[in-house]
Amino acid sequence: MSGFRQECLWEKLTPQPVTASALFGEARFDVCVIGGGITGLTAALKLQEQGRSVCILEAHEVGHGGSGRNVGLVNAGTWIKPDDVESTLGQKQGARLNRVLGQAPAQVFAAIRRYGIDCQAVNQGTLHMAHNEAGLADLRDRESQWRRRGADVELLTGAACAEHCGTDKIAGALLDRRAGTINPMGYTKGLAQAFLRAGGALYQRSPVVDLQRQANDWLVRTEAGAVVAGQVVISTGAYTEGEWTEVRRNYFRGYYYQVASRPLAGAAADRVLPHGQGSWDTRTVLSSIRRDAEGRLLLGSLGKASNKPDWFVRSWADRIQKHYFPELGQVEWELHWTGCIDFTPDHLMRLFAPAPGVVAVTGYNGRGNTTGTAIGQALADYLLKDDPDALPIPFAPMKSLRTASLRSCFYEAGFSLYHAGQCLRVIL
């Protein structure tokens, strides 16, 4: 037990570095992408392959942000139901977004195959698990809505549900066969390597400090250099830093933590999610459950673990594990880590064109692996063709969320109280 420590599992499993130095001096490119996550890498790779000269400026190292620290679920659609998407955006735009994001898992797995990315990819679907009867009713509604749109989804109940989930504590589970799981750090670094092989320029440890119009170009300054480019893509998500852009005022920051066990073996472990699906539940403060290729059990939930003592995090993980999988006995937890999510009030993303030649995106609401891949490709198509129809939703005006910091604090306080209640067995 003494080995429990704060470290991201995906970093441990993807130790090979992406070789890229910081930017020094001035350089000129057709396109400058700010942010070396899945969105920026996907856009940059497509643009580079289509003949544009492209550079990426990453403030830290590739995979530092949510792209390398998330659960690794390759989910279809948005957080909210497809009917709600169309109600919010209008039928035409909502249907287009549902269609694009419904196909996004296929884009992820196609990229993995095309570029030979080693990231533990498993395309066996995901399970959305109902923790009670209300959750089951919600899943019945989701199944109906997605089936009307031709999606390969199935609500599992009874013995089929218990067998797929490996627990009898679930009322039902929506199996989405379009989806799957990956090692997100492996996927992100794989995209970076493909970009470098294509001749792109990647600068790490190069945070942007200023973005200014310069004649018909943009001057993007870092701490030790500058890039002059005709077009700029801002894809920094929840990890946007500095005062050089208003993007960070258009979402509120949330957190998600995960706990990983040491590799598990034996008959009891083999019954946990035996078909390789990742899962999450219908709780308001949702939990995620998955395995990795080495047999580890990964549990996660909304909130921070980085500001809590190890005993609290371990106690929470014990509580969840013993509720769902008591036959595992005492599990030895090895790692825990926390990542950031860019939330919007309606749980839908935003695309921006704040100035000529500049595009930006935020608000993935925890769906970055698939949404980042689909939107990265769409932004590249838009810049190549100057065609708004290449985008799944139209650009929106920037509107600062005045209560962003308050929302973040309120949600985090609520999540912490909820988890404390779970540890004390007051709630589950």
C-alpha cells in the first residue's frame, strides 16, 4: 500500500518522448497551431499532408493536458442526448453535429490504423451503466434516440448486463458498438510522431505570450521566439494559459480524477468487463470503470484528487471497487492523477473565428478523444477550403462566462462532498 502515488498511468505506459525543442528566434509558416493536444495535432497533420507548412506551439510537452490524461474512452456523440442537441442547436445543425460525432470513433480508429499508432486500441464498444431505475429509464431513452439515427446500440439487462459488466449492481447498460478505448497518451504521442514524419515543425515548452495582427499575417510570440503565419488555430482547451486570448473565458474548468490498481489476474479479475469495453455510469457525479491491456482496474470520477490526501483517494477507490466487484478482495492501488475539463453550461462545444485567419475551439465537456479528432479534421478542411460547410456547427460569438470561477468552485465543492459521502457510506 505504501507505493500509492500521484502519477498518470498513461505517462508510465508511454515513456518514449516526442523529440521536439523549444522555439528560439523567428520562423514563418502558413499555419500556426497553438496547443499540442489531439485537436491541434489532428488539424496540423491534415494541413501538413495537404501541402501547407505548419508548426505547433505547445506550452509544455505533447500529452501534458487533457489529451494525455483522460480516461481513454472513444465515445460517440456528446455528453447530452441527441434529441437535446437538436433542440439546443436547431434540427439541421444539431443533426449534423450528431452525425459527425456519431462517426467520430471510426475516425479515431482509422487514424490509429493509418499511422500505426501503438495505444492499446480496443474497438469493442463502451458501456453506459445505469446505477438505479432512473438511470435505466434514461438509457432506454438514449437507446431509442440513437437507434432512430441508425446507431449500433443495444440496452443490455439481466444476465447479459451482468456478464458484460462483471457485476450484478447495474440495472442495465447501453452498449455502443461504435465506441472503444485507447491509451490517450499513446494516441496523442502517435499523432505527434506522424506529424513530425510528415515534415511538420513541433515546438515544446513554448507557451504563447502574445498574439498580434501584423499586416496580413499573425505574429505569435513565445517566451523566446515568434512565429509569423497567415492562419492560426487555437486548440488549448481547458489548459489555456495567459492573457493573450479570450477563449479561456468561454468555459468553466472542471476536474476528473482516476485511480489505477496494480495489474490484476485470476478468475475474479477476468470477470470484470471481460469483453474489453470501458464504462461510465448515470450518476450525476459520474464514475468511470475500465481495464487496461495489463489488467489494471481504473476507476474515475468528477473532481480533484490532487488536493486530497492519499488515504481519502484510496478509501474512495476501495468503496467503489467493493460495491461493484467485491469478489476481487482487497485491491492494491498504485497510481492516481487528475485532469482538467472545459465545460460549457449546455454541455456543447463552441467554435470561434475571433479575427480574420484565426479559428478556435473549446467546450469538449469530457469528450476530447473523439471530438478532438473530428473537429481537428474539420478545422483543417475549413482552412484549406475557406468553406463554413466543412464545420459541424457554425462559428459562435465569444461570450465570457462571468461566473466561470464561481461555477468551478461550486462544482468542485459538491463533488468533494459527494465523494466524502461515498467514503463514509452515506451515499453511493
